[in-house]
Amino acid sequence: MHPTHPDLSSHECSTAMRSVRDALDLLGGKWKLPIIVGLTSGPRRFKQLQREVVGITAKMLSKELKELEINGLITRHVQADVAPVAVTYTLAAYGRTLYPVIESLHTWGQQHRRHIMHPETLEATAAEWAAPDALSA
Amino acid sequence: MHPTHPDLSSHECSTAMRSVRDALDLLGGKWKLPIIVGLTSGPRRFKQLQREVVGITAKMLSKELKELEINGLITRHVQADVAPVAVTYTLAAYGRTLYPVIESLHTWGQQHRRHIMHPETLEATAAEWAAPDALSA
DNA sequence: CACACCGGTATACTTCGGTAAACCGCTATC
DNA sequence: GATAGCGGTTTACCGAAGTATACCGGTGTG
């Protein structure tokens, strides 16, 4: 048809799309990111984590932890000597590389909550945040 | 070694968790973010978008676009005068506030792909990225 | 005329994410 | 001895998410 639409970024766009979907493959679903957030403040034990990630069932937590471990984002260590075997989960170094992602989601979610509660300030808000036109970085 | 990290207080942690889950409520699922990425480089028509977001069915695309519009992230406009009614989707101002999120996911996904393909450079990689200790901002 | 593109909708189906609840061996507490 | 905590696994089940396919009215193309 009309190949003349000056689409600067059709390449960049598909690159971005691929990367985002790669990331989503690992982090997608309802629980993975909340779990990682729970681990940002230090090692946690199973039940402890289950209490923090409100609403998750033991089965889901168990399953998600396995997947996160397989992908190298978290580490599981067992202390067999102590009383009723202590199991601890920690953010692995690789998992810590997710901080920027967590942070941006955290910030956006916070703003979003305000935005929902005070919709009258919408335009101001949207303008203030200022969208950096990066993404091509 | 010693990740003497700015331990998120338990309060900050639950705040972060709540925000992240708020964001995930809007953006969760397999398609929403890829669709938004597709719209970052300009307005798109339905079929055009379907071609870019590889693998999505018309039904899903239609459903997701509706939800994104309801949440004010994108805008739909219809041009009724032209031949076979042209429908165009655009990132709304509010949707553009997601750039930081998209960008961090994009960056991480890109690194992750490299990481998968050259696992031997793992330690170097993880160290290099350096996790910004923010998040408590 | 036959065919393809557009922007979807309708119907039917399958898969998977997720829940609820019971259960396991072990330990410590009342 | 009963109960509760730990770190899960197992079973059973449901509903949402996602897929596949066909179809619609309109138009323009060969």
C-alpha cells in the first residue's frame, strides 16, 4: 500500500515489543512480582512470605517460588540442622537487577492510586509526570 | 557479597507491594503491555495493531483495547466519513505516563535475552547493572 | 462476478491460573 | 494428649483467559 508513512521506529518498536514480552514471560502472572517485592527487604521464610503476599495460597506460593528459582531470580536454602527444618528464600543477584522494574511499577501504581482517588487533578497529573520520550535508549 | 541494602521497612514494603499490585491490576495479562508498546510509536488501526502484536486474536485485541480505553490509557476514534470506517487507537496522555515502566521492562528484557544467550558472563552482568537502591523514594 | 481488506462480533472449545481443604512428618507448648 | 506452627504436597474443582473459526456489512480491485 502506502509504504510512505515515515515510521521512524518500526524496528525499535518490534525490538521493544520482543524485549517486553521476554520479560513478561518470566514475570507475568498475578504473583511473581509481588513475591519479589516481598523479598526486596531481605530473606524470608515460607509462611512469613505467605503472610506478606496477602491472599496467596500455599500451593501458588510454592509453585511460583520454584519457577523464580529455576529462572535464577531467587535462591532457596535449607537449614536442616535446626528444629523444624528452616527454609529461606532470598533475592539472587540476578533478581536484584529487577529493582528498576519494581521501582517504576511502584511509582506508577502509587500515582495511579492518587489519580483514581482525585480524578479532578487528572490533566495536571498527566502533564506533571512528563513522559520522557526515551525508550530508544 | 554483602547486599547491605537500604532495607525497606516493613511499612515501605507493604506500600510497595500494594502499588505494584495496583499497577498489575491494570496492566496484567499477556497482551496489555505489548499493545501499549505497539502504540508508543504512533496511532494504529485495528488490523495494523493485530499484525504488530504477533499472535493475538481479533477477539483478544478487541477485548483488551476496550479495557485499556475504559482505564483511560488509550483513545479510540472513529472516522465515519471515509470508505470502510477507519478506527484508530492512540496512546492517551495517561497512557504515556507508562513510559518509564515500559522502558525498564524493555531494558531488562533485552539484558535478559543476552544473559540467556551468554550465561558465562552472568556474574559480570549482574554486577554491572548495579541495582539502584531507590524504591524507597 | 469473485475476492480481499476493514473492524470487528458470535460461538464453541480448551487450557491454565488459581482456590479450598485436607494431609504429611516433625517439634514445641499447654 | 491435644493443639499449633513449620514447609510444604495432594486432590479436586472452578472460572477466567485464551484459541479457532466462521461470519457480518461495507468497499474497492481485477
